[in-house]
Amino acid sequence: MAFYDMEINRIDGKPADLAIYRGKVLLVVNTASKCSYSRQFTTLQELYDKYRSDGLEILGFPCNQFNDKEPGENTEVKTYCEDEFKITFPLFEKIEARGQNTHPIFQFLTEQAPFQGFDTEEVNGQWMKNFLIEKYPDIYEGDGIKWNFTKFLIDRNGDVRRRFEPSTEPTELEGIIQALL
């Protein structure tokens, strides 16, 4: 199955065709508006504003699997993200990013870009690794999504180029995004 063949629904429940993103550089992110990493919404939006006209699209997939940090219904999530973070990039319906009910898009992404570990040379990466090993060792195991704001960069051909863990700030992706654009 190719990336563009998967079925997804917009946050309003209407079907969305991923084929409309063919030829674009995509950053796919599992989000949670009440998570401490939600501060990344601001820099994600800044990247979107800066590079959208060059072909960047950011696709946000709210998820409530990690410490219940996205508890609301889809309409509440949409309103909160637009009002609080001024999000204009596309949001899709809440999904599960890991486990038995993992949405096909995240099954695909984690198969294409397995977990490579956290950058333990940076404080946030070391903290995240320690946090998961201590509190959620089952989440730390394997290639599944580790936490909110895991990011996948997809090139214009629909190939997954790289995975970035939550501790990687969106601003750190700018050079890589520019190279793909």
C-alpha cells in the first residue's frame, strides 16, 4: 500500500483523499493539544506559514493515547487548536497511533521509519528516554509511536524520509524541509 492510497477523515468526519498531497513535502504529526509538547504547534504553524507556498503541508492527527492529553471530541480539538494555537494546517480525526487499533497511516509510517532512539546528547531526548523507560517501558519497546508529537517527513514522491521523536523541535527540521522542497 502506498501512502496516498490510505483512507483518512478530516477532523469534521468527512473523508479526505491523500492523493491531493501528491507532489508535496509532508510532515505528519500525531498531536495532543493538552500535552507539554503542544508548544510545538506554534513552530509547526510557523513552518507551515513559511513553506506552504513552496509545497509543504503539515498533517496533524490528534491522539489521546499518551496520558489522556487529547480528551475532547473532534470539534472541541479543532476549535481549541485554532483558537489557542492559531492552527491553519489540516487536522484529521482523532486516531490511535499505536497498539491493536493503530490507524493504518501510523502503521505505514512506523514500518517505513522505525524507532531509532532518542538523541540522548540533548537534555529533552535523555529526559524522554528516562521517562518512558521508568513510567512506560511497554511504550519504549519496539518501533511504535513513543509519545505525542512524533513527526514523519515525507518527500514529494510519497516516500518516508525520516522520523523525528517528540523531543526534536520543529525548528530543527527546517534545513531538511528546505532540501526536500
